[in-house]
Amino acid sequence: MIQTRTETIALTNDTRLRLTAAEPENVVRGGIVVLHEAGGVTERTRALVAALAEEGWLTVAPHLYHRDGADEDGSAGTAEQVGGLSGDSVLADTDAAFVWLADRGVSTDRQGIIGFDVGGSAALLVASSRRLGAAVTVGGDGIAAPLSEGFPPLIDIAGELSCPWLGLYGEADTNTGGAELDKLRAAAATADAVTDVVRYPKADHRFDADPDAAGEAWQRARNWLDVHLR
């Protein structure tokens, strides 16, 4: 089993960003930035980072809550931490993660992003603002109404997607109804990139309610990265 490690890098605004990373044991196929769920970089996130590295991806997860100095294990302040995120802060942190990949020889066309829950919403924001090889969103709010004051509604920016984007959503998530997903699909379809929105009737936003859907979604996400990061 590949182990993860956490390191700290300096950003240009005199703040410091923690990155949890894992490296493949053999040839590096490309690089993946993983954006964590609302609870921060939890053991679940570290397991996903390690699993992607097992498949040949150089993988890195930026700790998006580093500016407030709070714990990132989901034990305190989650709602406040999510509310404190902004588009600018997410882009600054993911830019640093992409530079980290580039410094290790991963070209832009082989760099992808995948996000879960809050990180899923952030992944769509990044994919609509930056050039990269592929993006996957797994759940996440903020579709018609903004995730926080510093985030745009996702339906307002989905048409700006510039790379292949896959959205995986559970219809049992009470925060993202069917009508919102219809609007997101329609907005993404106007982008100059391949997009798809897949809905799972029995899954919630974390896919905990339907293990079969979770397994199928994880395989679909991996396939998307396999196809588009070449």
C-alpha cells in the first residue's frame, strides 16, 4: 500500500499551504489534484490520494482551510470553514498544487482535478478558470445558489469549462434537487468541452446511502481520467 506524506510550501502572499501527496511506485502517468470534502483532509481523503497513486497518478491534495488555522479533521468549525472559502483562495491553492506537479515533470495536459462534496464544487470552479486535462466533480452544493459569499453559482460558470468535465451526483441529496442538476447539465453543455452529468437515484451527496452507486461512480471517475489524461 502506497503511503501518503504531508509537506508545507510557501505561497506568494506570505501564507503557507499544506499538501498531502502520494507518488506511484513505477512510471508516472500524470498528475491529479484532489480537493477534499467539507471535513478537510481526512483519512478518507488520504485513502483516495493513495488509491490514485496506486494507479500511476502523482497525486496531491491541498489543505484548503489553512488560512483560518482551524483543525481539518471535521471535528470543529466545518460550516465556518466552508463559508470562509472563496474562489480566489481555492484558485490560489490549486495553482500551487499544479505548480507542484509541473515541478515534478507533469505537463498541463496530463494534469487533472477531482473533488468530493465541497471539493466537488471547487473542482468545477477550477476547471472553468484554468487550463488542464480533465476534471471530475463528485457531489457538492452551490449549483444555483453560491456555496459561500466568495463563490459564484456553478450554473453561472459551467459554460466556461475548458476541459472534459464529469459531474457525479446523488439524487437523494436534498441540497441539490433534480431541477438544479438539469440546469447544471444544460449550462455545462454550452461549454467548448466534453461534459457529462450522471445522476444516481439512491445516493446522497457523499454516496454513503448506496455502496453500489459509490463503487460505480468511483470506476466512472477513474475511467474519465484514464481517457482524457493522455
